[in-house]
Amino acid sequence: MTDNHEEWSFETSLLHNKHKVDPATGAVSVPIHHASTFHQFEVDHFGKYDYSRSLNPTREALEDIIAELEDGTKGFAFSSGMAAISTAFLLLSAGDHIIVTEDVYGGTFRMVTTVLNRFNIEHTFVDMTDLDSIKAAAKPNTKAIYMETPSNPLLKVTDIEAVCSFAKSIGAITYVDNTFLTPALQKPLNLGADIVLHSATKFLSGHSDVVAGLAAVKDPELASRLGALQNSFGAVLGVQDCWLVMRGFKTLSVRMKHSQDGAAKIAAYLEKHPLVKKVHYPGLPGHPEYSIQQKQSKGAGAVLSFELENEEVFRSFVDHVTLPVFAVSLGAVESILSYPAKMSHAAMPPEEREKRGITNSLLRLSVGLENPDDMIKDFSLALEKSKAAAEGLTIK
Ligand SMILES: *Cc1c(COP(=O)(O)O)cnc(C)c1O
């Protein structure tokens, strides 16, 4: 059979990629190679595989697939999203300066502010939606710009192409954390980014059953530097988990589509509710960067956040809502409601959080595969029961 996989659409290539069939056995699932080491048949010529930290066939399959899905040339699988991000930061050297999205993921914030700083890598947090403040933050030693879009948890949207083109003009590399949208909706490498990063723990695997990280790059020279760092740092993904991520890939497109449709419906519902102060979702026409989101991605994704009238309403709502799990994380088959101030952003000092708009009555919702009408029913009942907590307040 000929292999036409380069011609297929994204949805089809999730299933019909070069690892669809195991060439040795015909198995329609990538074999899990538990070997840590590989026999060498010749004393002078070692085979492709020698030791699994450096390369393992199961991990290689996952790395090939993420590279292909992101339109890169090389992919890398790590033991967590933070392992991917931290390893990619090791491309920097002492004396470098980086510009980072101000409402970046809490773990990335911790890495930048408590680890990189000890290695004399300076940082400036900026509002990545504002090109002028990015330009103002640039210094002669600025070596990288780190984006996360839509951002977490306020769903601010960065114009990836504009930031990448500015970065190129000052000789800085660009990172994009693409966890929220996945290549099903957004492909940063095609917008000029150098390195795309993922917590594959989220939408890519999609079932709340694995912790994993991925990276993909286009440039072969950058790929070889990142590969050397992956091997040196050694935070590679185990083979069982590689397999789970690859299984998740197969349903990525249908999951994203269903969850995104649900998120749009729920966001529109919340926007009209009198106890909801603000809804952050880049798929709402009123979102400040709605048009940028439309331009650079195929959709707004399945994560939204909303601020309730006050902390009492927030507490009562969380007490009464029944469908979503109340937990950290996102991007799963079940809807996940989380409390950024105490969960993903707990590592951020309270003053910093408030300054960034991550208040104590802000909730983040990752929409799963439930029927969105059931979610709306559940939310309506919980909000109805929370009305008492809002008593004495002006209801809009
Ligand atoms: C969860 C997450 C991370 C960290 O990934 P882990 O797999 O938990 O290490 C990084 N970025 C974003 C946007 C995330 O949601």
C-alpha cells in the first residue's frame, strides 16, 4: 500500500500517520518497548537505539506524531509539561533576559521566578496582548519571548505572528505554550514560533490519567540542541505513558470539537447571568482579542473563566454545583472546575494575583464531553441556590 499521509487533513492524520501499523508485526497499536537498553550487534557500529533515555522506539513514535501534528520537524516527549518547559528554558544561559506572559501558568511562573533567577537569567513579565509593552521590555540581552495563548486563567490572546516577528527582529527565540488549544486548533510553528510546548496531561491525552509534556520545533539546529538537553536533563516520558498519550491523540479532534461547542454555549449562558460579573472566553464576540483569535486559530477552545459577584456567591456556587469535578487540571473528558487563586496560581503571591485579575471569586472551567445543556442546568440550579449569598448586592 502506498503512503499518502502527507495529504490528509488533521483529523485523518490523527489516525493515519506513519505509526498506524507496526512494521514488524502489523499490530494496529504502537508496541510498548519496555527495554532500557538494546543489544548491539557489532562492536564498531551501534544500532539506532542504545539506551532508552536517549531514544526509545515507543517514545520516538509519540515524538514523530507530535512533530507531524504541529507541522514541525522534530518532537520531544517529557515526563510532564513542566519538564518540557524547564528543559526548553535550559536553552538559555546565565546573563540572558526573557520576556514572559504575565498571567502565565503558575508552575512556569515558579520556574522563572525561583529557579531561572538563581542561574542569573532575568525576566520581565508583560501584558503579551500589548506589543508596545513587549517592545518596551526588550533589552540588549533579551534572548527569548515566552507566550501562552490563550493565557491561564484569564484567556487573554497574544498575536503570535506579531510577537514572533518582533522577536526575530531582536534575535530572540520564541516559545508558545499551546496546551489550551492543541494543534487541532492552533499551530504556533506556522505563525513563526520556534518552540511549541505542551502539557500533554491536558487535552492531548484528555482522560485525566497521565502526566506528560511535549515539545515540537521546525528548525533542525534548534531540534538538535533541544534533543541534547532532553538527553542531558533526562526527564523523558515513560513508555506506558507515551502509549496513553498516543491513544488520546486518536480522539483529539472529536473531543476538542464537542468540548468547544459546549464551552461556547456555557460562556454565552454565563455572560447573561446576573450573578456573573465577567466571563473570559476568546470565542465571545465581546472578547478584546476576538479578532486575533479568529485570525490565528481554528477556534477558541474549551476553557473559560468567570468571576462571580463576590466570594460568598463563589463559595455557595462551588458547594452546590454537582457535575464538574472541582480539581486542578483541565482538558479532560469530564468537565473540571478549578479555583486558580488556590490551585494553579497558588505559587503566585496574593498581591501579584490580584494585580493580574486572578481574584478570589474567579473560577476556571474546562468543558468536557457532557451534554452542555446538562451543564447549564446544573449551573443554573447552583446559581439559584447562591442567590441568598448575594443578598444585599445590586443585581445587574
Ligand atoms: C498544566 C499546565 C502546565 C504544566 O504541565 P504539567 O503536565 O502539569 O507539568 C503548563 N502549562 C499549562 C498551560 C498548563 O495548563
